[in-house]
Amino acid sequence: MNNLLNSSFQSERHSKILYTANKHWISLVIPIIYILVGLVGIVFTSFGVGFLKLIGLGLLYLLYKGIVAILKYINTKIYLTEDHLTVTYGILGKSVNDIPLNKLEAVILTQNFLGRILNFGTLTASTGDVTQAYVIKNPMELRSKIIK
């Protein structure tokens, strides 16, 4: 079995990157709220008594989830080559998903009113068995480059 990371990076050298998509900052709103609530959990576990300490432990879990979500945001890269839509992600280990453009069955762009104002949207790329959706900046630009 081939190492997916090596084969993906080898194909990158031979394929020209046409577009690099960035995740939009709106993806960080919920993780930042989790972190702020989790910081309250630190106070509860440090100075609380009884049931407040138990609540504080639950809030610390939200702090953990928020930090992990921000690290995933930082480490996610989305780019379009001549023949693949490639997504790399991971915090300690790296995973690479290559979706061949010739196997794409659907490219769906969802953009609500706030997304149109702030220029973000959810781009969903689907083959028969793999569907990936990401909230990205300039979704119309990536969609038009994929459809070309």
C-alpha cells in the first residue's frame, strides 16, 4: 500500500497549484466561545466547592474542544491542482484527501445573507462515496475554478 502523504506530495510537485482556499475566520467563532466558557471552568475548578467543581470540569472540556478546533483551523490547507482538490489537515499527524476532479459528481455552494456580506460560504465537493464541506473565503472563486 502506498503512503498517501508521499504520493500526494509527489503529485503536487508535478501538478501546478491553481488556487489555494483559506478557511474563513467565521469558523473560529464557536471555538472562541468554547475557550471563553472553558476559562470560566478554570475559575470554577480552582475556587469552587462541591457541585461547582464538577461543573468546572465540564467547562474545561469545552476549553479543550475549543483549542483543538483552533488548531485544526490553523492546520487545514485546501488547494486546487490541475487534476485534484486536495485537503490536508491534522494536528499531530497529517491526513491528505485528494478528490480527483474528473470524479466529482457535485460542487455545491451554500452562502447565506451574512456569508454574502462577509464573503464566506460552505463549499461541498462530492464524489459517489466522499463528501467534504468547508467554510471558506471567496467560495465563488474556488467553485468557478473547479467547474472550469
